[in-house]
Amino acid sequence: MLAAIVAFVAMVPPQATAAVASGPADGPAAPESLRCEYLVDPLGIDQTSPRLFWKVVDNRRGATQRAYEIVVADSLELLSQDVGNLWDSGMVASEDSVHVVYAGKPLRSRTEAFWKVRIWDDLGRMSPWSRVARWSMGLLDPADWQAQWIEAVEQELPEGEQQSGARPAAMLRRRFYLTQARQNLRRAVVYVTALGLYELWLNGQRVADRVLAPEWTDYRRRIQYQTHEVHDLLLPGENVVGVILGDGWYAGRIGLAHIVPDGKQRGIYGPRPRLLLQLEIEGADGSRQVVVTDAEWRATADGPIRAADLLDGETYDARRELPGWNRPGFDDSSWQPVRVVTGPAGRLVAQQNEPIRVTQRLAARKVIEPAPGVFIFDFGQNLAGWCRIRLHGPAGTTVTLRHGEVLNGDGTLYTANLRSAAQTDRYILSGQGQEIFEPRFTYHGFRYGEVTGLKYRPELEDVEACVVHSAARQVGRFACSDPLLEKLMQNVLWTQRANLMGVPTDCPQRDERLGWMGDILVFAQTACFNMDLAAFFTKWLADVRDAQTEDGRYPDFAPHPFDPAARFSGAPGWADAGVFVPWCVYTNYADTRLLQEHFESARRWVDFVHRRNPDLLWRADRGNDYGDWLNGDALELDGWPRSGAAIPKDVFATMFFARSSELTARMAGVLARPKEARHYGRLAGEVRAAFEKKYVDADGRIAGNTQTGYALAVHFGLLSEPMQNKAVEHLLSALQAYGGRLSTGFHGTLPLLQALTRAGQVELAYRLVQSRSIPSWGYQIEHGATTTWERWDGYVEGRGFADPRMNSFAHYAFGSVGEWIFRSVIGINPDEADPGWGHIVIWPYPGGGLSWAEGQIDSIRGLVACRWQREAPEGPLTVEVQIPPGTRATVAIPAGEQQKVLEGDRPAEEAEGVRWLRRQADRELYRVVSGHYRFRVVANED
């Protein structure tokens, strides 16, 4: 440690030397936002070299961490004495505050780790210690699992339930006795998972607030388990563990199963749910008591949940409740012994991402009665989740709750777009006064909840909507002077929430709800601007690798339950998400470990395309070949062209071949694999050349002459500069052919906006985003949208709804416009060359009639923010910028030749922390260090 201090002192100014040794009271604030493997105080991780993160809190210009010290101990007592018996890093001269790899003693199963960090700033001053954070290790060795997989024995169902499809939820319990007094216990931890869904109870208390656990994976390859500390729930003497099991993704219905040739509607992975649980109780004297799933457990299917399916809904008969079933003293003699079964092939892994939770509860805005006894509650927001209802009535009364996103013209619930998904919950009253129903093992996509079966008119407050999604933290904020743009960004965020269910789904309502790769390819950056998805994507990209075929094809969706080697794999623009998304994650979070884990998978995909298309034009083996999905040719509008919007699919595919090759080369470069970097970089260049030779005329016209074709070619950098300029001209003509409106689908829309902006057509891009004419986001909003639609023409005034076979009202693909708003309206851009927000590009484009706009992203390194304001279109412009400690930024201020830029009250180039770089087009470019800046563009009076 002494050597590190000496080395660090040599780096800091002489006047700061004393501060290094003494740590003065006026030093920097303690680091904040401590995380391990992206998560706050995670329990039961299985990464033996976990990465640690913190944020530096210092608003000074140029504030930088110059050194840190981390102390990790296996007890709070030792840590409080600054004793790091697991690891004391000593003083490390480094600016790193993200991805700092634990380098202490080897971590073993069950290890508890408590840690804190302090830093030294650029003046050599030492901060106080941070708050104490923690993590714990899971069960790292398969031999650590003493538990056995168990399932409830199938019971004969009552008449009327036998053909209903979804089975009753099994209830399982196990009593045990503490072998020593509770005050002598040090720790009690339960490790638990299920094939299906589980809800865990201990002595009548719900364990944790997560729902729909353990979430969806390909159970044949990976099964996530969760870890919970339960010391405070234990009782002296008799204790009871209780579990309710639902079919979930394992044994229930899965989207699109009805179109797979074998016709299997349920039980794709297995016929019935199973449970694996291990409770370990440790005494202060080191003794251990272990309670596991084994033949001693008992189960029943006679409980109140008579059916539970993710797509169809839940039926709950309150007359069949078993009071006290999960508490000591309950008589379970009528329950059946469980069956011990062989475990699945999938390996057990600790959950890597934030759990699915109920994150909000929304009150109903109004209730209407379109028909006698039919009550529809409007929550004012399309969402994913379920309803919580308060009700009363005679025993045996069945109350039905149906869910829908929109209403028919007569005020009734529109459900045609759900296809075969019932989205219907039923509650049969016990007749015991006021009753509360909230389902457990289903979720719905809805704005409206229809209630029938009540003998009275319910009150508005009797029903509330529970918002359910993967509980990743929101990090992006946006506001501006245009209410339409503000509403659009709210809609995009709500659509994202509705489709984060452990996997990034396409929609939350109909009989699909799959992790479609094409949708997330275009939306991934918007998603990262809105929410911290580092952990979420880490988990889901493992699903993607699990679904990759032996020959290298990526799936169309992940997880893939239908054998990707046989169907739904290898589609251009969909499979390519296996390259695009990890690169996006790297750009936002600087995660080289993820790239290292994923690189071989990415290159296998590119190699597959190359192997099947040696002439470098992707014309063979394109899977389902969706192309630019739901482009203008799919619209049914009066006077709208019937064809001409769809880019030829071989052109589309070859573009993605070039881009995936380029990104794979970049991955290799990051990973210091020069041979692969050269190979895939050369391949990308050859594909670009083949593309231009085959598909681009001498005047820059691209085969198909479509908006999407020109937009992708410009956005992907597939053309030489002269050809690129011509392509932009053709793009403008292609827009005019549609009356200045978009004809792009999922993949062409965002690139079109970006291509226009890059070409200086900023006001045109604004007009497209702010348009209220169909097709546009504004048209959706003016017709009641609170989320983004799957189709531009999901509903058309005078025509009605689009084809219900494909008409979701909560689909985030067209929500990729959020990326353009963050990048261009606000001007916040991460830099791929210095990822994880190490270098930030602030490049706002004031326009669109806005008088002001502001936004922020709480990045992995801290808050990045930009606000601009002008009183008139040509009036003085003010741009305020916030750059987090330890980072730097290039700030591009729009300024004319006859204008000057001030920062504060002096010329910008003379301001502290600001260095003028160059003038570029109509902008002055500055390099700034961290801190807050206020630039003003005023008339040059010289």
C-alpha cells in the first residue's frame, strides 16, 4: 500500500500532498450508488470475480477521482474496523469507478461480502468512506444442492374443470423445527426456483416482493434461482415453508405455439410445474440446519387457484381457501405426498437481472356502464399487469374481469386483437364480507378493465391497476415546450415498461409476448436511454446465445421454445440483434466482459451468412425474411399507394450483413483480437463494395427506390461520400412521393430520421416527428394512444381498427424515435470510442418550433444533462450542460458566423474547463471537462 501512496502523491499537485495524508474535512463527498454486478446489494450471485461500481459526487469543474480504496469483509463488525479480511485493495491510483473487478480471496458458495469504498480527488483530498454495500454468493457447485426436484401428484379434477386447459395451482408445504433458539441464529437463507412460477411463504409471511419468478429462460439450458434472507421470518419451534406453483412459461401456454406444426398448445417444456428449494439456517456457533425439497413435502391441488395461465388469466375460488395452510398448526393430513423427480437438463444459474415487481398502482380515472351490469374501469394508461379489486356478495357469485387496450365505438371492450389470449380473470366469492382479489400467475396488457357479475354498481376506488415489469431503474428524463413530444416520450417509456418481463417482449396482450429480436434491435438504444438495462440485457443475451443453432443462426426471438434449428431463426434484421444489441450494451455500459462472453457467438452468426452467401450478397438462407416489417405497403388508407414502400429483401439483408460484419470487427478490436478484427473489417468492406456494385446505380439510386433503402444505406455508412449525397437527394424524393410522410417500417424509421439530421434536413425530421397526419406518432396520440402502436394504422378515423390478427397497441418498435429525440432534440450521445459515457457528445439540434427542451440520463458514471432555450427562432440561444465527474465531453454549440459563444460572462474559449476545438459547419465545437456549463450564443458586436 505504501508504494501506491508514493506513486499517487507523485501524480497530484504539491499543495495537495498534505491532504492525501490527512484526508481533510473539506474533501470530496463519499462515493454513492454502490453496486455489484450492476445490482444494488445482490444476494446469491454466481460471478466469482464480481465487478464493483460507484459514482463520484463532485460538482467542481474537472473533478476527477484519482485513486480509490475498497475494503471487503465477510462481516459488518470487521468492516466497521476497516478490516478487509476478504480484500483490501489499498490505495489504487486509478480513475476507474465502473467495472472494478474484485481481486481478493477466492469467493466460495454462501460467502457474505460487505464492502465500502473511498476515493481521492484530483487535488489529492480523501473522501469519507461510502455507505456499506454488500453482496453474497450463491451455490456455486452443483454438489451444494442437497434439494431434489419435486412436483405435486396429478389429482383428478372436479367435473367442469377437466377440459379448461390450465390446471389448478399446486400448493406445497413442509414443516420443520428449529434445532436451536432463534437468538442463537446467525443467518437463514433460502435458495429457490421452479419450473413454472412460484410464490414463496414462510410462516404465513410472503418472502420478497418479486412476482412471476423465476422468470423465463430456456429451461433445457438455464434455470434461474433466487436467494432470499429469511432470518426474521423464523419462529421458535415449528415452522412451515409454503409454496404455490403456477404453470407459467414452463407448462402453460406460450405465444405462437398454436402455429407450430406439432400443435402442442401447453407444456412446451414440461407437463407440470416443479419446485427446487433449499433453506439453510446457520447458528452463531457454526452449526447448520438444512431444509430441502424432498419426499417429506405434501401438496394439494384443492386450493383456491383453479386455473392460472399467463395468456388466458386466473380463476380464483375463494370458497376453497385454506386458512393457515402456510403457517404452523395446519392439518395437512388430507394432502398428498409429493413426487421426487429427475432434474431437467438446464443448469442452475443465479438470476442476473432485477426481478419483475409491481412498481406502481394506478387508480381508475372513470367507470362507465355500456350495458346493464357491465362496468368498464378506465385507468387512463395502457400498461402491463393486472387489476386488484375489492368486492362483496353472496358466496358462489362469479365476478369476471376482462382486459383490453381500447374500446369499441359503442364503449364496449375491444378484444379482437387479443386473438386467442383470453386475458380474463374470474373470482368466485366466499361470501365472507369484503374480499380482495389480485392474481398471481398471469399478466395482461390493458388500459380498460371490464367487471361483470356484481350485483351492485362498484365504486371508482374499488379497482386499481397494478403495473408490472422488470424493475430496472428509470434513468432518462425529457421535457420540452411541445406537449406532443412530451406525450410521445411518455408513451415510449410506458410501452417499454409493458414489455420488460425478464425478456424484451413484442407485446403484453395477445397470444404472442415473445422476445422478438427485430423489435429490440431497433429499440435497444432508446431502452438504455430510458432505463438502466445493463443487468437486464446481460440476462437476455444469455437467452439469445442459448437459442443459437449449431450452424450459427440466431433465433427470431429468445427464449426460443420451438427448436430454432427447425423454424423461426436466421432472419435478416432479426437475427442481427445478436450483434447489434451487445454492441449497444457495450456502448452504454463499457462491458467488455459481456463482449468477451458473446464474441464467439457473434462471429458464428456472421460466418453463417458468409458461408451461405460467398458472393457477399445475402440472397440465400434468410429464414422467414420479414424485411422492413409493417412498412407503408401494409397500410390500408384511402389514397395511399398500394406498393412501393417495401425495400427488396435481398437489399435489406445485404445491408445488415455489412453492418453485422463491421460491428463484429469492432468487437474484436475492443477485445484485442487483431486477426479477427482485420478479417471481419475486410469482410465488411467487401460486402459494402458488393452492395454498391449490385444495388446502387451511378446516380445513387438504390434498388427498390424506397425510403428505407436510402435511410439504411446512409445510416450504416454503406456508400461513398458522393453516392451518399445522391442517396439523400433520392430519400427526399421518396418522401415527396408519399406526400412528405413516412413509408418506413420497424427498421427504416429511426435511420430515416438520423439520415435526415446528418444531412442537414433537421426541420424535415422535426416535421415528421411532430406530424399529426397518418402515418405518424401524433396521429396515434390525437386518437387516444398512451403507448406506441404496432402499426401506423392501428386505428383510422372513419375506417376503424386494423386487421386484428396483428394490431397491438403497446409495441415499442416505432418507439425507437425516442433515440432520435435524446440524440438530436436534447443532443445527448454516448461515444462508442470511449464507451460507458467516458466521453460524451453534446450535439443538440434546436428546431421544430420549440422554445426550449431539456433532458437527462443518469448514466453509469453519473448525470448527463442538457437544456437549451431560445426566445425566438433566430433569437439568442442558451445551452446548459452537466457532465459527470471523471468524464469529458465535446459540446457542439449552434452559432452563425456573425455570432459569438459565451460561457458564463466570458468568451467560451477562455472559460475554465473549456477548450475550443474547431468550427464545423454552423457550430462551434468545444472540449469540456466535468461540471456544469452555461453557454450563450449572442450577436457578435465587433
